Amino acid sequence: MRTRYSFSSTEPTNDAEDEEYTESIANSDDGLLTASYANENEVTADDDVDSDKAYSLYEAHKKSFYESYTPMYEAVKSSTHLIDDEKYNSVIAILQAVPTKKDTMNTRKIRKVYTLSGNVERHCLYRDGLKVATFESVFDVILMAHRKIGHARDLKKNKDTLKDDLKYYGIPRAAVKCFIETCPIVSFFCPTLFSFYYGF
């Protein structure tokens, strides 16, 4: 099942980054599409508008983000706090296994650093009391924070929301920066871009 997103933005006015506004896109065939990122899993749009258009904008943003961020991630993969799905699953397997005297130093370190809590898939691994995200899920995690603060461009505000409000551990600054820079609503908004993504 697809996760559907709708899109809103915060446009700085007189250097005030918190003024929310809603971008509306006119279409002679489909009527008016209101892009508002209002709810996490639904598109806010007139009933006669195909929500696949909003979803394609989400997919385009996600693709741009990973094209930009992947080379950076690969360069620091061995030292960053952001792990990938493979390591995430490996850590869970270690934590679920019974400790033995034959455990390696790495296994013991993992047991000290990470904890399991709950049984919700992809939301059960914690570090320092905060949820652990993965490289594969980091776009959607940042998206939640970015939407929560009305698509603010401020890097620190996005980072603080990830840690303090959403309780995620160690989302890299570079990932948040790439997200903001590739966000078509915040960074590159123009009618032509919307027309390209939405196909009208």
C-alpha cells in the first residue's frame, strides 16, 4: 500500500520563517489541488483530483534526496551513527539472542549501545533512549519533522525537531541539509516545477 503525502510549505516573509502558507495549483481539467502536507498519510485535495500527482511529487523529492545524499553517506558509512537496514536487522538479531561467554567484543559493544523496546517493525531499536532510523528510512523520518514545523528552512530547527520532538537518534546534519536543499516546495518552488511533477 502506498503512503500518500500532500504538500505545504513555509515561505519566509520579511525574514520570518514561521509564516505558513498553502500552495494551490490550478488545473483546467482537474480543478484545484491544494498542497498542504496536513496529515501524515493522506493527501489534502479536492475529491476530483488524482492524488497520484501529489504522490509523484513525493517520489521525485525522495529520488532527488537519495541521489544527493547517497555519495555523502557512502563516504562516511563506517563512522556515522546512521546505520542501514542490514545493520539494523543484525543489531536486532544480536539483542534478541541469549548472551554467551563466546560473544565477540563487537557483540558486547552492540548490547551496551542499543536496546530493544516494543515490537513495532522498524521502530523497536533505541540508542540513548531515542529511536534509531536507517539510511533507507531517513527521508521519511526527516519528512515528518520538516512537515511538523511547516517546511521551515532552518537546519537547526529541523534537527531539533528530529531529536526533541520525534525522539530520533543521530540523524546526520548532512542528511537534513540535503533534504531541505532538494525539497521542491521549500527550496525550488516555482509553478514550472510543480507543473513538471504533477504533469500539468
